[in-house]
Amino acid sequence: MYNHPLFKIPFRFGLVAGMLGSLVVWVLYYMGKHPFLIPILMDFRIVIYAIFIFMALKIVRDNYLQGTLFFWQGMVGSYVFLITAGLVGALATLGLAFWQKDFLMSYIRSTQMQMTHFKKEFVDNIGSAAYEQQMGQLTNTSAFALASDYFLKSLFIGLFLTIIISVILRKQKQTQ
């Protein structure tokens, strides 16, 4: 089963995309822009995942499935890709947080500054009790929490891309 192209090809592409995403996290951090403070709509993974999911599914469809790709196959292949890329990125984030101690502390400091600077907007949106709770818990943020955040956001970003790309690449043989 794991040797099937629907698993093998997206897994390989997921490894490469995960390493590329990890590289972007490291580069952004060393450039002074903390990668976890970028809004999700501007996240670099949207472009990386869209390109790699499309290429992986197209290769599977054209080279291994005789030009036929059902929607469910696109979803399965995409989630093999997403889980692989998300895990690689999460492990690299965990490694960066343990290797570079300031990674976690700079995230906490920057988030506290943002929450303090935009306190009125946060209180209006989530309420003062939730705001105070978030500020209190922020210092307890761990490297595992950042790695989990990377993985879950990867799945969230990929959910929408997966549906769109699976529909675009879905191709069925014409019955006569």
C-alpha cells in the first residue's frame, strides 16, 4: 500500500516542501522577521503547498493512473503530502526552538508587544477576560506549542488548497 504512487509521490513532494518550508522559517527568523507572526493569509506555505500539491497530483494522474484522477484520490494524495510537509516543518521548528533559545523568547516578546500595542482591538474582539488570560498564558508558550501551531496551520492551509486542486485535476475517462 505504501508503495502505491498515490502515497509514494506525494510523500516525496511533502518531504521536499517540508524542507523548503523549514528553510523559509529559519531564513525569516535570521532576517529578523519572526515567521510565526506573519498573518495566515500571507503565509509562505500557501504558495509552496499549492505548487507542490499540484505537481504531485499531476504526476500521479498522468504517469501512474492513466490520466484518471478521482476527487477522493486527489484528497488522499494531498493529505499524504500535507501531513508529511507539516511534520517535517514542525520537527524543524522544534529543532530551531531548542537549538536557538531566543527563537521562542523573541516570539513571546513580539506577541506581547503586539497584544499591548493593539490592546483595544483585542479586547473589542475577544473580550477583556480572554485578553488577560491570553497575556497570562503567553509566557508559558513552549517550543512544542510552536511546532504544533506550524503543523495545524499547515493542515488548515492545505484543506482549502486540496479541495481546489483536487477538483481542477480531477479527470475521468469518458464513457461511450
